[in-house]
Amino acid sequence: MTPSPKLSPADEANPALDIYRQLRGLIVSGQLGAGERLPTVRQTASDLGVAPGTAARAYKMLESEGLVISRTAAGTRVAETAGVLPASVIRRIRELVEEAASVDADPDDVVDVLRTIWQTRTPDPTAAGEGT
């Protein structure tokens, strides 16, 4: 069974972005594998209760990143070259999710904090080959 996105209350103002983020997450985590077919735009729209144009915008965002390839007869499939996060990162994310769930943390809060920490982190100068 293919995992499917669900709209989160935080992104009701921009459901196309929410659909995009969730499908992107499924792809980069390896839960949707290379060559795997996504539901049709109409099916996604119906499942999520959004307009087909909204689902189509999400699919276009994925396509513009090279994560999916859309073909008229073959539908939309995960690109063979779609990047997957390293297993060590996926493992740590799963550990974070389990820990957050064990203390009844709100998933949106966890995502917001992760995004904020990511955006405000100080880059390691040695990671780019500087300082050596």
C-alpha cells in the first residue's frame, strides 16, 4: 500500500504546498521508491478534498525539482534519480518522532522547531573545506 498525504491544519491556507511537502517527504525518505507510481492528480484531489488544480500544482512542484516524472500514458512516477536521505538521517528522524510522540508533542510544533533550528544553525566552516 502506497503511503498517501493528509492535509495538516497548519497548511490549510496553502494545500498545494502541504501536498508537495508530504509527497516530497515520502520520496526523500524512501517510502515512495524510484519508479513507483503516484495516484492520479484527480485521485489525490478527491482523497484530500481539494480542487484538481491544487493537486496538480503540488505535482508540478515535485516535477520541477526532478523528484517525479509525468507521462501522459504512464502517469506520474518517482524519478529514478530522486534523492533519498541517508539511512542514518532517517533513523535519527524516526527516533525523534518516537520520542516526541512519547511525550505527546504536537507534530506541527516539532516540525516548526526543526525548521527553525535548521534555518538558524551556524554552518560548520570545516564542512565546506574551509579552515583546513
